[in-house]
Amino acid sequence: MHARSEHHETSRDPADERAIRELFEKLLEDWARGDGGAYGSRFTEDADYVAFDGSHTRGREEISTSHQQLFDKFMKGTRLTGRIESIKFPAPGVALVHATGGTVMRGKREPSPERDSIQTLVAVKSEEGWRFAAFHNARVRPIGRGLGAFLIWAITDRLWKTFGPGRNAA
């Protein structure tokens, strides 16, 4: 069964699209500087942020704090690559953004393929200008592209079931 929906995009304002692209670029720059406060400032006060591992952060302050902790430890010296693939305006003052990218680890020049990700973001226009109200990041792990990809998926899924949170490792 195929669901069909009528999608009527509102008219595109080139200035709005440019502002959203600039907001996304600032997000990448903030990450490269390791500035959690600036990174969080790109989001609304009540934003929802879902990371690649499924962790869910709520609100600008929590996004800022959690990212600063990452920048100070595990992600210190890293940077993001990213490109907006599409921007749709389903309603005035609302944009649906799809982007792709990866994390360049400290000492590396390019992201490794296992860090390839795709993001869905919702941007809203407010008195502050455009801000992201929602961010969802997913690692690119297609399972239908050959036996090797399927085996990697199956093994990591099994490891998660065995050793994930709440499991007693032997």
C-alpha cells in the first residue's frame, strides 16, 4: 500500500533559503571551534535534538551544555563536514531541511565512511531570525547493499542486544 499526500510548498524566499544555509554553516563553524554555547544558540529555546546514537537532548541550554562536554573531551579538535541537500517550506516561517555530512576526527583530513550521516532539521523563523527547532541525525548504514553491509549490520545489532545499556556483560 502506498500512502499519498498532497504537498503544497509555500513560495520560496531566496533570502530565507540563504539565511537557513548560513545558519547551517554557522553550526559547522561553532563545532570546529568547540564552542557549545554558540552551537546551542543556533537552536530554539525548546528545540529537540536527537543524536546518531538515539540520545535525545531537549532545549537550547541542554544542547549547549551537552555539546560543550563533548567538545571538551571526546570530540575535542574535531570538525564537521556538511551539505544541505534540500530545503522545503511546508508553511510560512517553517522549513524542512535535509543535510548530509560527517565528522572529521582530530588529526584526520576527511571524515571516515563510518561517520557518514544524514540529518533532518526543522527550522523556524522567529524574532531571533531562523533557528533550528528540531535536529535528527542518523548514521548511514544501508543494509540492503550486499552481503558485507548486511553482515556488519547484523553483527553490530547482535552486539547491541548483548552489551547495550541495561545488559549485563559477561
